[in-house]
Amino acid sequence: MSGLLLVLLVVLIFVVLYQVSRSSEIVAQLQGEEAFDKKRNKILGYSMLVLFAAFMIGIVWCHQYMMPLMGPEAASDHGQQYDFMFEVTLWVTGTVFLLTQFLLFWFSFKYRRVGNKIPHFFAHSTKLELIWTSIPAIAMAVLVAIGLKAWFTMTDKAPKGAMQIEIIGKQFNWISRYPGADMELGKKYYTNINEKDNILGLDWKDKATKDDIIIPNGELRLVKGKPVELIIGSRDVIHDVGLSHFRMKMDAVPGISSRLWFTPLFTTEEMKAKTGNPNFVYELSCDQMCGKGHYSMRAVIIVETQAEHDAWLAKQQSYYAQNHPEEFPAPAAEPAKTDSTKQITMNN
Amino acid sequence: MSNEATLHAHDEHAHDHGHDHGHHEHEHHEPHFFSKYIFSMDHKIISRQFLITGIFWAIVGGLMSVFFRLQLGFPEQTFKVLSAFLGDWAKNGKMDPEMYYGLTTIHGTVLVFFVLTGGLSGTFSNFLIPLQIGARDMASPFLNMLSFWFFAIASVVMFGSLFITTGPASGGWTTYPPLSALKEASMGSGLGMDLWLSSMALFVVSSLLGGINYIVTILNMRTKGMTMTRLPLTIWAFLFTAVLGVLSFPVLLSAAVLLLFDRHAGTSFYLSEIFVAGKALPNVGGSPILYQHLFWFLGHPEVYIIMLPAMGMASEILSTHSRKPIFGYLAMVLSIIGITVLAFLVWAHHMFVTGMSPFLGGVFVLLTLLIAIPSAVKVFNWLTTIWKGNIRFTVPMMFALGFVSLFISGGLTGLFLGNSALDIHLHDTYFVIAHFHIVMGISAFFGMFAGIYHWYPKMYGRFMNNTLGYIHFFVTFIGSYVIFWPMHYEGVAGMPRRYYDFSAWESFKQFGELNQMISVAAIIVFFAQLLFVFNYFVSIWKGKKVTDPNPWQANSLEWTTPIKPGHGNWDGPIPEVHRWAYDYKDNGEGGDFIPQHIPLKEGEESH
């Protein structure tokens, strides 16, 4: 009922607006179309100036509101390169933006119709056109050069000695795997997967799998200043490893293994101090639409010192040992504990 | 086929009533309501059919965005209106995530394809091509009619998919497999996805029938004297829009067909090594990336299929209402051609983070940023066109100016996204949402609104109401910036798109208040569009009557037809063209324009 009333109200407002504007046409006829048009054209001409002023004030106001909400500086080497490049691009585009928007609104105001004058017939100028074809061409060349340099650095092979961690997406969480003592991620194949005791489908015939550590909630433990290479994959549909604080991203595609690498620059603790936010946490978000739980596909990244990392690693038991306790008579297997405190529960 | 033959073959009445328009039309057409308004072969009626279908879809798509903006702005609250429209998909006023994704998917699909392709190029290519080149109708009025009816069937199928138990397709408008291929992966990948694919296939057929017709008509049916270099820029834009569509839509069709095979015939074009719903699928060897290549091979040209008509109409309108010739006609034509060629060479910039070869990525960066050059040339030429003009701020002119502003704002952010090293971070964030909504959503809409207000007098013999037009302009222009400008910041902060709720994310939850504000602005803008729709339909019957056949004092040929042209457009012979479409200059009698059909004066040089 209230819905119906609302619809009626909207229709009523439209009808009133229409009638009011019809009456403005009658006023126009009374005043004479010519005079009315002239007056209206003048008002609209000035409104272009007002619109431009409001536009600029709005931009400043928006910037002031947004900046305190923005995240901290990039937390990786590649990210710092990104931040620099973003700034250069912003200066280039910002200049063009201000110049062209100003001219658009200024010309609109300045050359509003005032009388029946016949404008200057100006249809072509090779010189002008050459100038404004070549200026953007040069600007583009600069942006492409900076961009490609950064791109080839970021997508280059990971440096030797980089830590390797596998991160696998599935609906709707991440699973991470560490290579264990042999520093090698053992083979896996999707037909070996079962939810009970082999969530990544490791091939137990490959010895290298035996010491691999699996963290089922996808927590990533990285070391400050040490390059890390993520080996990315998916069990079901396409996901995407989104690392907004590190300014990195890579799709997780079933059947294909993709990679990205970077060097974290600040530990989680350092970031807490930097941002003044005691709850600060590096988050890994899924950035490729993957189904109804897409928005809840979160994992936590902890950047720590080498010593902290080693201590954590020493406490972990391999996934094989967890699921085959009979072969490991000693202390009873304990599931890997992680520090990720918050798991998003889906509403549905 | 000659102009006269085309018409005679399909509509023998057109010439009978030519001489005594009013009376005869009544006599001849009364028994043929269906052939006049429903199964019409008159390009002007077909264009209005496209437009009204487009308006229907714009309302549906817009309403969907209002619904999901309610969820995004107010994730904690419940809304009765949601249960009223969505039923069990929004129990107790709380939208189900499955339906949230369904709405975003269908919103994207219908706005891109049904509104800004069917409703924009379908409307204006149909309406303006014969009128502006001086033809009685399209080369094949029958194919033209089929083109609309395929569009109508596609619309019915798509609309129907909203009402099925498992819901509409919900994998995003790009419908990437494996998500869209596996019904186990998502409810929307069930019957909804089959209907989506069928609807798109029908839409491709519609688009091809239309496109071929537009190309043939422009190349073969121009009136005497209408050389290619005398064509208005609208026609150049429609020509290359059609070329883009004809060359790229079939690739989308192939992508859709292969996806149907993967869904139902057990093939593995896009599937490999998948474990879903507790079991390992037998498919190996396919690649989901193949689909993305096929999709974006259409998907990127599609952006220009949307933009070019808007650019063409804005050029025409800026020139007419500034009373100045378009600046750099040849450069404008060359930039349309440049954009068309480059449009086919940049598709993989949508795929920088799929793990593609970095070298290939580099090539696509270079080609992508090249597009900025013809785009920049167009902007500078528009600015020079209004420079030293004598601007009349009519409603279409306001929208054309707004178009330029939005095109600049949205185009420039493309330089961030096209540069792969920046795209790594910005990809699939709200930055992308802001970019493409401003540049190919709102700005294309502004081109379309400018076109509707400008050619409405030709369509219906009446004007739309001015005051409502100005309200529509100011609310939409300001509202669009209020909605999309702050989204750039959210994107820079890494906030991912296609999220149902951000409140559990430490990195993104600080934008809650902002999201509320955006949602409120979106609702206001939506009502402003309803005001436009109201104005459009009421003005058909109540609008101020057009008394001058050339109300804007424009040069192009459509204004030489009677105020309400019948099928066949001109009562007498088609006028001969003697000059280009932009002779806004002293006509020697105090006027500031010389229409195309006026012969050159003695000693006057043709442009």
C-alpha cells in the first residue's frame, strides 16, 4: 500500500512539474519567444560558470573527505614503483583534465548567443591539428615507456632465493601450501583431491609432498625484505589473488599455474604503527567474480621478521603427517594453528 | 537496388500519398495498423521501436542498479521494496547474494547490449541514415524489420530469464567460464545461463542484420551529390559502428556456441582440471582464457560500438547549436577510422592479470594508449568547434556539452587502466567501475539524450518539454559525477568490484558512509531518468507542435523533409546535394547557415 502511494506521489510530482513547465511556455509566448529565449540563454550561459565552479569545489571537497580514508603507502617494492607511476600519470592526466574542462565551460559561457551575429567560419587548420596530434602522441610515448619499464620488472622471473608459497582458490576460501624443509612443492593433480585428507590433491608418490605444509584458511606468512613468489592456482572456477596493500594481483585459473612475486617492505606490526590502526591487517581479497560467496573470500597475510617466521614454521606439522598419524608414532598430531582470527561468515 | 525500387518493392503506398500527405495516409493505412506500427518496414517506425524497447530496458536495468545500490549502501538494513519486487530472493527485505549477482549481471548485459547498442545505434542508425544521406529507406527494409524482431525476441528471452526458479545468469556480464559453464558452481549458471546465451545469440543476429543494412545503405544509396566527404559525421560514425559490429559480433557468437557445447555436449573448450561440488570433472585440456580472448575480441570493439554513435551525434549537435562548422572534419573522420582499426587490436588489455605473456601484455599497452591520440584529437576539435561560436543552450546542446565533459573525465582514467603496471592494482576494483560508467555509460547516454532531444521534433513533429529537459540535464550531470567520482578513490584503495558486502573487510569498511551517499545519489538520478521517460511519452501527444520544418536551422538533409514525413521521407523527388553538411556561415541574406541542398552561389567555393 505504501509502495503504491509512493508511486502515485512520484507521478503526481511529475505531472505538477510538467504543468509548471507548460506554464513557462505560456510565459514565453506572452513575453515573445525571442526575448524569452534570449533571457534563458543568458541564464544558462552563466550556469555553465556556476557548474564549473561547483565541479572544482566538489573535487576539492571530495579529495579532502577521501584522503584520510585511503590506505597507507604501498607495502612492497613493486607497489612503490606503482605509487610513483600512478603519481606521474595523475599529473599528466590531471593537467589535461583541468585544461580541457576549463576550456569547455569557459568557451560555453564566453561564446553564448547574445544576438544574431554570424560566427567566424573556422573549419580547419592543419597547424593546430598537427600540434594537438603530436602533443598527446609524445605524452603517450612517455607514459608507455614508464609503464613498460615497471611492467617488465614486475613480471620478470622472481629472484633466486625467493620464498615460494602456493596459494589455491576454491569456492569460497583460499588454501596455502608451504614447501617444508626440502624447499620444494611436491606434485599434485586434481583427481587426487578429496575434502577429507587431501584438499589440494597432492601426489603422495612424490617424496617432495611429504613435508609440505598446508594451511586450510589460506594464511600467508611472509618475511620482511625477502622476495616471495606466489604460485597461484584454482580448484574450481577463476579466482584472483588481490593484494591491495602490495599493489599486486594475479588470476587463479583452473588448469593453469600463474605466478607473481614481490618483496614485502613492512611487517604487520610496523604497519599498525604506521597507520595508527591497532586492527590493521594485510588482506588477500578475491578479485574475480567466482560465485555467491565471492565477497567473503578473504585470507590474511602476516608479514614478520625472519626469526618470527622460522619460529612459526618450526611449529607446523606437514599435511601428510596430520593425515597419516599411524606413520608418525610420536606426539599426537595437532592441526596447524594460525593467527588469522577473523573468518567471514556468509549470510547465506 | 535504387532508392525508388527499394520502396516500391515493399510499400506501394508510399508514393500515392506522397503528394497529398495528410489525407491519403489515413485512407491507405487505417486497415494496416499492424503493418504500420508493429511489423513496419519504415525505418523511422523501426527506429522508434528500437528506442522504446531500449527505454524499457533502461528502466529495468536502472531499477536493478537501485536495488543493488540499496544493498551496497545499507548492508545492515532491510527494505520492503526489495521483497515486493524480488519475492523469495529478498526474504524479509534482505537481498540474497545470488540475486545480487544476478542483478549486477543483467544490469550490465542489458545496459551494454540492449540499451546502448540496440537502443542507441539501433535507433539512430535507423532513423538518421536514410534521412541524412537522402534515401527513401534502408537497402532492405525487410531485413531491417527482422533486425528489430530478433532484438524483440532476444529481449523476451532475457526478460523471461528473470523469472525462473534458479534465477538469471549471475556470473557478471562477461560470464567467464568455468563459473558460467558449471551449474554446480552457481545457481545462475543453470537454466538462467542457457537463456542468457540464447538471448545473446539472437541479439547478435539482430545486430548483424542491422549492421549489414546500415553499411550497404550508406555505401550505395546516397542521393545525387552526396559524396562521402559531404556526409554528416553522424553517418561516418554509424558506418564504422556497423563495421565494428559486423566484424566482431560473430566472434561473440562463436564464444557463446562453444560455451553451450561445454555446458551440454561434454566438450572441454574452456574446462580443465576442475574439482567442484565434491567431484573431479573429466574435462582436461581446455582453457578458460580462450573464452576471455573471444569475449573481449567483441567486448572491446563493443565499447566503441557504443561510443562512436554518441560521438557522431555530439559532433553534429555541437556544430548546429554553436552555429559553426565542425572543426577538422577530415581529422574527425580519420580519428573515427583510427579508433575503429585500433579497437580490434587492444582487447587483451582486459586480461593483463590472467597470467598472459608479459611481452604480449607490453604490445597491448602500446596499442591501447595509441587510442588516446584519436580520442584527444576529437576532444580538441569539439572544443574548437564551440570556440567563438554563437551558442544556443538548447537541451540537446546542454547534453552534448555534458557528453564532452564526461568523455574527457572517463577517457583520461583509461590511461591508468590501459597501462598494465597500473592495471595490476586497479584491475577489477571500483576504479574500473568509475572509468567505464563515466566514459561509455553516462557519456554515451548523454550522446543518446542529446540525440533524442535534437531529433525528437523529426520523430514526432513535436518538441519535448524544455524545462523538464533542463532539470533532467542538471540532475543527471551533477548526480553522475557525485556517484562515480568518489569511486575512483575506492578503487585506488583496492576495493574490489562485484562485492555484496564490505563490512567484514578491514581494508574497505571505512567507505561505508560514502557508499550510502552514492546509493542515495543513484536513486535521485534514477528518478530524474523517469522524469525524462515521462517527458518523452507525454510530449508525443502534448508536446509543443513543430511549425518550422527546420526548427534548429540545421544543414543536413533530414530537415528538408515534411514535418511529419511518411514512408519514403520526401514527398517529391529526393533533393540533390551541393555542399558539405557544415556550411554554418553567412548566407548572404543575414542567415547563418546554408543547407546541403542549396546550390553553390556563383564564385562560392565548395568546402
